[in-house]
Amino acid sequence: MNILVVDDEEIIRSGIERTISRSFPEHRVYLAANPQEAVHLLRNKPINVVLTDVLMPGMTGLELMEVSRKKHAHVKWVVISAYSEFKYAQEAVRLGAKDYLLKPIGKDILIDMIGKLGGEIAKEHEWSKDAHLLKANLRFLREAVFSRWAAGLDLRGIDLQPFTENHPHFHLVMVRMESDRDVNLEHFIVENVLSELIESWGKGFVASIDARSLIGLVTLNDESKLNGLVEQLRSHLKRYVKVPFQVLHTDRIADFAVVPSKVQSMRNAAATQMYDHYASSGDQSIAVAIQYIKTRFHEELSLEKVASIVYLNPVYFSQLFKQKTGTGFKDYVTQLRLDRSMELLKASELKITDISERVGYPDVRHFSQIFRKKTGLTPSEYRLNASSPAEL
């Protein structure tokens, strides 16, 4: 039996591993410090049981369980949490958890639970395991063939008929994510959420196009419900996916031969379409960016550099920054620097050259040009006016 332990506390992970390994040396224990590592292991190892902590950075154990249960329906889940978080037990049971353990976990309780789960798995019929393996292999083959076809690549003689005969007409739904960081976890979430929605609204499947794009083929039970599926997809992704994403779709397609051109059209459309984004996440990213700008405005600041600090694509960051602040990035930084230079011109006797450097302009001539363009005065004229007594 293969057991996956997911917990961000190393002492908890290693403690559970020691207990299981000593009592059940025949079992294999895998460890994950976060949901990203758990997703990788679920995809690449034949996991039978997952023991997951509830509260972890990025995604809760219950969210991991919810987005995984469709693709990994055979996995048995056990939720681990502190007593103060016992309110999560009801949700864990609703999602199908086999058990709920409170920290600190007693060794006898853990051993007893693993023993029971091992017995359940041992009783599963061999034919059902073989059927599951066959089904999984057919799914992987179908998705691999479709991905190659959608990308416009040669199928090397593979007959599409067996893959298309159940879909005389269909729609394509593409989800494209944008981030400078790894999006394996988000890719996994999109795949599972879209697959579950396709099954709820009709029939079809999901295939990966590349590291940041997936495409679903769906034959709807009701042709008029495409917008409903797309909006439900957006709603779910805004809840789980914490990177910018786009959802695009085609009209009804009746000819499989046009799939590559339709996919290319959606890729082209994605280049000009605004991104959906999770509002609170966007607010937080811009708040972090503004704080960074305010503490580093005297340094060389580029849009690309600040975007990388908050793990956003520069184009998306630029759009989001203006949406949240009402000002473009460059104008915001310039105004911040000028405001500070005005304060120094009024309250200090520093040379103009020193002030220029302090607010992020090594070239005093460039600083003077920008200052005059914005205020109508040179820095020297501004200082003179500020120091002159007001006329009575």
C-alpha cells in the first residue's frame, strides 16, 4: 500500500512516517511538505491513501481533496488537524474522508487506522483494479492523441475515429494561465475542475496543451447551456486558482478536422483578451508591489522587476496596477519620486544633485527635465518659491 503524508510541519511528517514504517514495513510512505508536492506525487505514484493536514500555505487539505477526488477516485483520504480546527471535520466527511484525526496523533490510533484501510484495500477485487488501470491507460492515450492533434502535429498514422465517434458535435473550452512561476498545482486544479464540470453538463474530456494551457472537449446535454458551464468554470477557478487566467470557448463544431485551426484562433484571441483574476489575490499583489515601490523608489525600478516580485506577468501586472490604482506604473513611480523631491527641496539644504540621486535619478539633468515638465518649475525655482515669504 502506498501512503502519502501531506503536512507543512516536518516533525509531523517524519513522526507519521516512523510510526507507519515500524508497524507496517511492507507499506511505502511518501512525504509532501505542501500541496504542490502532493499533486506531483498523486500524478506520478500509485497512491492508495492520503493523510493530509487541513491548514497549509496556498491551499487547504480539504481543497486539495476536493479538486483531486475526480481524477483519483480510488484514493482514500484521512484529514489531520488540531482540535481548534475540528469544525473542518463535517466538511471532510462530506467530501468522503475515511477518517479525521486530531493532533497530536496517538500512535495506537494511527496504527489501527492504517490497519483498517490496508484491509479495505486488500479486499478490493483484482478485476476492478485491472479495469481501473485499463480505463486510465485509455484516457491517457486519448488525451495524448488529442493534444497532439490540437497542436497541429502529425498523428503518425493514428486513426482518430475511435476517439471522435462519440462526439459528432462538440465545443472546445480553453483555460490559459499566466505566471512567471511554476503552475503545476494550478494546472492540476484546472484539469480536475474542468473534467468534473464536463461530466456534469455532458460528456467529453480534458487534455493538456502545454504547461499553462488546457483544453476541454465537451458535447453538451443541452446546447444552450455552454455559457452556464463557462461561468461555473470561471467561478470555481476564481476560488481555487491564484494566478491570472483566461477562459475561451468556440461555437458548436461538427468537423473534427477544424480543431487545430480553432485552437490556434483561441491562442490568438488570448493575446488580446483581458485576464480573469481572483480579486482578493489581485488586491494583495498590488498592495505588496506598492509597498515595495515605496521602500525602493530611490533605486532603479522597472515594471518587469516589480512584476517579478509579485510573481505576475509584466503585461498582466501593468493592466492590474492601473485597474487597482487608477494610475500607470511609470506615472505612479514618477509622482512618488517628485513628491519626495519636493519635500527635500523644502525641508533640506541638500544640493539638487544629491536630491536627484536620493529619489532615483542619477542624472540630474534628466531629473530637472521631469521636474519641470510636471511642475512648470525647475528644482531651483521650486526651492526658491518654497522658501520665499508669502506676500501680504
